[in-house]
Amino acid sequence: MKRTSTAVTVIALALAFVGIGTSTASARSVMLYQHKNLSGGYYNWTAQYGNLSGKSWFFEPGSIDNAISSFDNPSSTEWFFFDGAGCTGAYYFAKAYSEDADLSSNSGNPSNFDNKISCVTI
């Protein structure tokens, strides 16, 4: 019996080390997409706060700054997307566990936030 409980403990520690089955910073992320319908280049944002200048799409050329057309938020974190550097200006509020496949047409947020996001924060 002791051997089984030791093995379970070792497995749990190994999973925690790689971030599986635990609440980690990587669980706080939002996927940002270059095009409508969660398509094109993407960027997995995990930072608590930051400007998008100098960041590039994965698998597509170009900057993500002012170039986001959709997002998927699979986490319990609520995100704010701002149109100004330093998280200033107009903002879009992304609820936990939400997505927007077309930032050019919204209700409850600015009506057109397509290609306007310059800063992300929680």
C-alpha cells in the first residue's frame, strides 16, 4: 500500500512540475488571431500586462500590434484590450471563457475593435 501511495505522489509531483493538472500562469492565456473566425497567424498571450509592439505572429509575418481580428479566451481570466500603448484609450472587455470571431462587429463593447488592439492586461 505504501508503494502505491508513493508512486501516486511522485506522479502528481511530476505533473505539477510540467504544469498539468495544476493552476499555473500558463492557464492564464488568451489566443489572439490575425483574421476573423480565429484564423491566420496567432499569438498565445500569457503575460499579465504588456504592449504588443515588437511582437510577431506565430507562422505568419508581421506585427500583432493593431492587427488582431479575433480572439479565444479559454481561461477563467478576464482580459482588457486597449487601443493605446500603455493600456490607455478605448478598451474591449473579454469575459472569462469567451471568444469573439469578428472584432469588427460587437455588442456590449466598442462596435468595431478590429485591428485596434495595442495593449493587453488583466
